[in-house]
Amino acid sequence: MTTPSSEYVTGFTLEPSPPERTPKSRDETVILRGVRVPLASDVGYAFVTDCARNRERLFSDEEIREKYDINPDAWDEIAKNKALRLAINSESERRMLNGTAAQEAAAKVFAESPEVMGTILRDQQANPRHRIEASKELRATARFDDEKPGADAEHFTITINLGNAPEDKLVFDCGPPKQPKENPDGERDW
């Protein structure tokens, strides 16, 4: 039996923390705005995410090139970067599996719906019921954040068990969380 070291804690295995991930080669970097950026950095990750959105047809090539100031020749060079392609594939798969890709695609399509509903609403030949439904949907979309805060708020109850008997239970009914008062003139009370 070995003697526990000073770093030993019962029930836990203490291992040194993994080292910071650094690029192993130039392939694990990308040149953005004239600067070599590691793919594992925040900017590199943002670029990989935007490239995954490009792959999902949410961002165009032109939008990415403009955002990161990439000229067409550099864009062709970036497309040949194997580490970047693998990172984009991994990010695309992650976004697909956790639903982020579908959510962003739906939001992009939903942004077109007010125009379509407006066309239905203005069409004098359309069925009146369709025009009324389009009007309701437009109103709901236009007033999305205007709903009463706390109207559908959760209700909180705190229960503390002090023993097995029912009378050994403390119950606190906290109600819905309180919403901060809004100042109509925009000034804050300090």
C-alpha cells in the first residue's frame, strides 16, 4: 500500500490540469486581417462558427470575407487548411446535434414572415379570415417583448425537510419572482 501524498484527498483523484491548447502546426491557425490566429482562440472559434454558419447557408462567403477582411486570394488559401476544415466539420456537427443550426435557420426564415403576412393582409382578393389571421400574427410579432413581465412567471415554493414526520417540514410559498419597476422617463433611482 502506498502512502498518500500531500496532494491526496479522499474520494478524489488529483491530476495536474491539462496544459493550454496551443497550435501544433501552422495548419491549426488561420490568417485573419493579416494576423495569424490560432483556431483554439476566441477569435479563431468565432471564425470557425461563422464558417459553420456559411456551410449551413446562413452566412454567405461575402459576409464572412467582409467581416474578417479576407481578400479572395486569402479565402482560397483558407479553404485549403485541413485543420480548419476539420474544426468546421466538428462545429457543424455540434450545432446540428444541439439544435442551434435549426434554431438559427428558423429565425432567418421567420424574419421573412412579416413581409409575407403583410402581403396577405393587403391583398383585397384574399379570404377575409386569412387577412385577419395575418393581422393577428403581425400584431403578435410586432409586440413580442411588449407583454406584461411576470404574467407567466414561475411560482416558487421552498420545502425544507427536518425529519421524516410530516410536521417536520417547513414550506415557504415565495410566489412569482418580483419584477423590477421600470422608470418611464429612463432615469435611474440610485
